[in-house]
Amino acid sequence: MHRVRVVVAKPGLDGHDRGAKVVARALRDAGMEVIYTGLRQTPEQIVRTALEEGADAVGLSLLSGAHMELVPRILKLLAENDAADVPVFCGGIIPPEDARLLVEMGVRRIFTSRDSLPEIIDWAHANLRPLEVTG
């Protein structure tokens, strides 16, 4: 069995990635394998990375206000590539009503600045598992 592999991505034009890097490092330090995609990734690039890396989860950091366009597109692309079972979680600045809608669309969890790193790690350990590889 492999360690949980998480792709952490910054979709859209937002250029602030400190939070994404902090969470990526915390997930890594908690025993997960983390692939950080870098800034200004398109939904297509994020999903391609998740598929190529065999990701067990995708974490998105969103501060640009484009979350209602970017996240549904990522969920759609995952589904179109037979990867709808890959959990997506988000963090950043997402208004509560938008967060509710994103969860209804399939996002597993929305983290805000009120959530601590230990809370994020505890959630990840409780909810992220290596996906079955069929072949």
C-alpha cells in the first residue's frame, strides 16, 4: 500500500501561494506524498497532474474569487476522466454560501483561515485513503 498522494494546486490567476505551500508542507510532514503544481494552473493542468501522478486527493487553494468557475470545472474534468472518486478539498477565501454550493457539487471539505493546520491534518488522516488501483 502506498502513502496517500495529494496534488495541491493554485488554480486561476491568483499569485499568492504561501498558504498552499504551508498546507502542502504540513501534509507532507504528516506522512503524505504531496505534489505541488505551482501558481496559475488551469483546471486542465490540475486534472492532468492528478491523473498522471495517481493522486488520491486534490487540494485547491483559492483566493482570487474565481472558485465558482474553477472548482466545478475541475470536478467535471475529474468525472470525465473516470476520476470522480478522487476527493477534492479547498481552502482560501470562499464565502459561506459558495462553500455550501461547492460541497453540494462534490467538494469534500472547505477550509478557511479559521481552521488550524492540526485540524486540516486530522481531517486528511480521517478522510483520505489510497485509492484502489485496478488494472
